[in-house]
Amino acid sequence: MKVHNFGAGPSILPREVIEQSAAGVLNFNDSGMSILEISHRSELFEKVLNEAISLVRELLNVPENYHVLFLSGGASFHFTMVPQNLMKTKAAYVESGVWAKKAIKESQLFGDTKVIASSADKNFTYLPAIENIPADADYLHCTSNNTIYGSQMKSFPVTTIPLVCDMSSDFLSRPVDVSQFGMIYAGAQKNVGPSGTSIVIIRNDLLDNYKPNTPTILRYKTHVDANSLYNTPPVFAIYTCMLTLRWLKKLGGLKAMEAINNKKAELLYNALESNSLFNLPVAKADRSYMNVVFTIDDKEKEKAFLDFCKSKNIVGIKGHKSVGGFRASIYNALPIDSVQFLVDAIAEFTAQ
Ligand SMILES: Cc1ncc(COP(=O)(O)O)c(C=O)c1O
């Protein structure tokens, strides 16, 4: 049964990655053991981890003075780790959606947290201008892609203070200049792998800024010193991430990925824009190329469209409960054929 998976995360992964990781569950690299039963301290796994780290470095052209980590748990851990590790007295935040709000709430537990830009006034349907960044803040935190509201930063502010970015839902979907950031973090379960791990890229000079009572396991420095092996890491999740990273490299890297993602997004946005039944609530310049949010005014028609999609094995397009409507997540692994299938379904439904 062919399913078109537009889920927001955990989400679609490349078919060949699923097949390779399934093979690794049965017999990992001809070791006679499953990836599920090898030691994280074994040479077998260290090779996987080191390949994953070096592929992230290669794909994103990560400068020498940054470290790449694969840690346990999702992006939400960094909402609390970031202020504990980087805030001396004051932090600045951009409030551009639900995830940003959660990050702000955690930061408030640890010190002076200034929300310097917000789009809460219009239910996060645009990205707020980032101006007047306080020079005395220890960092500025932003969210590159707002998974729930469907907005995405197309460029990043130039600051004198470290820029910290939650890239969970558009990590590795396009090239970014890592040297613009003090730190990048992302949960794996959108573009990179299964849930259970998150990826961190952090600049060397920020590692010693943690607050004195920060628990050992919550210090980035601990994980840098242990090459992500301070405690047992999520072995299987990291293995699958490594396979996805290989797939990305084979595809031609992030420039090639970006070109495909742009095509997919344009195909879907053009179809929705030219169709009067559907609305696109997000300001055009800020639309996400990963999560396409759209609505229908008529509640009955909204339900009918969801049922119609279900009948065609189009799954995961119900909008987040805080927004309603629909959300088609078109992450890296979603083939353009699936986007075309949705576009055809939209046309067929409209013509009924
Ligand atoms: C942008 C963003 N940040 C953070 C999170 C939270 O991630 P996790 O569930 O891995 O903690 C999500 C989850 O969807 C997200 O989309």
C-alpha cells in the first residue's frame, strides 16, 4: 500500500535508509549481532558515531572551532540546557511560535530573559523583525523554522553576541553558514532520523560558561569531553541518522537538497495560492519550505478534505491543534511525487 506521509515528526525517512537500518537490526555489518545489542563502547559503534559526526561536519562545512554532538533526548532538552550553559546574566529571545515560547519559559527559570521580538499579536503568522539586539545579552535565541505555524527564517541576524538557533525542523534542508552561530541544535526526528537523539553544533569558546550548579550531564562540555559517549547514547537512533547523512551526501549535499526542497514547496504553494477554496495564513515572505500550513473556512469542507485525503492514503496533514486546518510537512525525504499526488488530490477535491 503506497502511503504519502506528510507527518510533522517523527516523519518520513528515505526508503533506502529504512531498509538499511532494518538490515542492521538483523545483522549489523556482518557482525552476527544486531545494532540493538552492540556496546556503545565497541569499535563497531564508535565508527558509526564518528562517521555521523564527520558527515555533519562535511555537509555543513562546520569550522574547526565547533564541536558536533549527538545527545540523548529531543530538542526540548536544549530549552533548559542552553540557559544553564550559556547565560551569565541575561539572554535575548525571539518569540516566533510555540517552541520558542517553551524555550523562553525555561530560560526564565535561570535569569533575565528579554523577548526582543514577537509575532504573538497575529498568532505567529509572520516572523517578527529582529532589531535592537541587546549587546550585553549573553546570547540571542531564535527558531529557524516554526513547525506548527509554518514560518521559516530565510536569513539570520548578524549579531555581536552568540546566535543560538533551534533548527529542529529544517536542519540539513539547506546550506547554512555555521560560523554565523554560536550554537545550533536540532531534534533528529524530522530530517535526520528517528526520535531519541538531538544534534548540537557548538563553538569552542562557549563551553566554559555553564552556571556552577549545572548538573554534570546537562553541561555541553561534559559531552564534548566524552565525544558524545558520557553515558549510553541512543545507539540505534544515531545509526539511522548516520545512514540518512550518507544518503544526503550521495544525493549531492545540501545545495542539491535545497534545490529539491524549493521545487516541492513551490509546487504546493502555487497550487494552494491559485485555489480560492484554501487560505495560506502565513505572510508570503515568511512561508516555510518544510511545513506548509493552509486552511479552509468552511468547517464541514475541512472535515471532508481530511476524509478525502485519508481515502487516498495521504496521512499526517491535519494541522496542529493550536492552529487547526492543515499542515503538509514536506521534509527532505518526502518525494516530489508525493507532493504532486497531494496537488492532484487538492484539484480533484476542489472540482467535486
Ligand atoms: C522547532 C522545534 N523545536 C523543538 C521541538 C521539540 O522537540 P522534542 O520533541 O524533540 O523535544 C520541536 C518538535 O516538533 C520543534 O518542531
